[in-house]
Amino acid sequence: MNKVALVTGASGGIGAAVALELAGLGFDIGVHYYSSREKAEAVAEDIEALGRNAVLLQADLADSAACAEIVEKCVQELGPIYVLVNNAGITRDTLLMRMEDDDFTSVIEANLNACFYMTRAVVPLLLKAKAGRIINIASVVGITGNAGQANYAASKAGIIGLSKSVAKEVAKRGITVNVVAPGYIVTPMTEVLSDAVKKEISDKIPLKRLGQPEDVAGMVGFLTSEKAAYITGQVLAVDGGMVI
């Protein structure tokens, strides 16, 4: 039986790299996207070029019913889910004193609430199978905080707390739950930064460079492997040493 992974926010950046990494490891992939259908289709084509199956899953993950629906569709199209990667997320950066209510709540809903909804929808399937991996993509900002990102940092810190709690709940059934916390990764989200800002950031990173999506995807791939079967409830930073 083929193993199935559902990756949220898989239409670009880290999500696309994760989807392709897992396809290369033999997984069929549920490719979730919100608005970028064309990009999601391109990812699906790349997955199929690797000899794996892919299904497109469109949803606003801030809607709990939509989360349940794409989980059901993924199972119907590909089979039982073994891996869930909660990667989808947004930013609405601004200083706290300028932050509107919607700036805060929209980020919490898209990042933290969505992670909860997706996890809640998938966990019963993994409990029944007595096996599975949940990997949540947070951020080093959820560990350190960051000026101008109170909303984003709160959402990512929340993901860490959620993950540790769920890890304790499901461990007895052989399911692991871990967090990957990227540092500054070259994605469309960071491409808006000027070259000067990127250099300033790189100079503060011990490895002296920004990360690539494949750096994060490699960690996710490891966490799905049997070599990571005894790792759960952990926060693994992929940040070039930024938060040493």
C-alpha cells in the first residue's frame, strides 16, 4: 500500500519543496492550496514526474469544515493518510501599536487555528491506524519573538504548544508530532526584503547565508523516516545557527 502525505500550503516555497521531497521518498501527495491553483498544478505535475500520485486540495484552512472536507477527499483519492505537514501560513507584519484587530486575528486563524483544525481532522485516522507522523512548520520567531511580528510570533509559539500537547496525547498509539522551526528561508515571503536587509540578516547567521526551502524539506523528510521513530514533541530549528 502506498503511503500518503497531505501538505498544506504546498503551492510554493517551503510547501512545494516539502511535497517534492516526500514524493521522492515514495509518498503520494495531497497538495493543498488556497488561491494559487496554477502553481499547485505545477507542483502536482512535478510529483507525478517522480512517479507518484497527487491530488489538488483547495481550501481556506481558517474554515474547520473545509479542513475536514479536504482530509476526506485526500483519503478518497489517495488512501489513508500517514503524514500530515501543516505548513500553510501568512504574515501581516506591523508594530503592535499599529496592528489592527484583523491583522492579529487573521494571522492566528490562518496559522494556528488551521493547524488545529487540520490536526483534529487527521488524528482519528492515525489513531485508527496506530501509526503516523504530524510535522508542523513553525518559525524561530515563535521561539525568540520579533519586533513587528507579534501576531506571527504568537501564532507560531501557539503551534509549538499545540504540537507538544498533541504529541503527549497520541504517543501511546505510535504517532509522533514534531515541529520544524525555519529561520530566514528564501521564499516569496522573504523575497520582498531588500538586498541590504538580506545581507544584514545573513551576517547575523553563523552559517552566513539564508536557508533554502530544500533545507527545511530535508528535515521534514527525515522526520517521516523510521530513523526518526523515537523523536516526538521536539522543536527542530533549521536556521543556520541563528538561535544558538
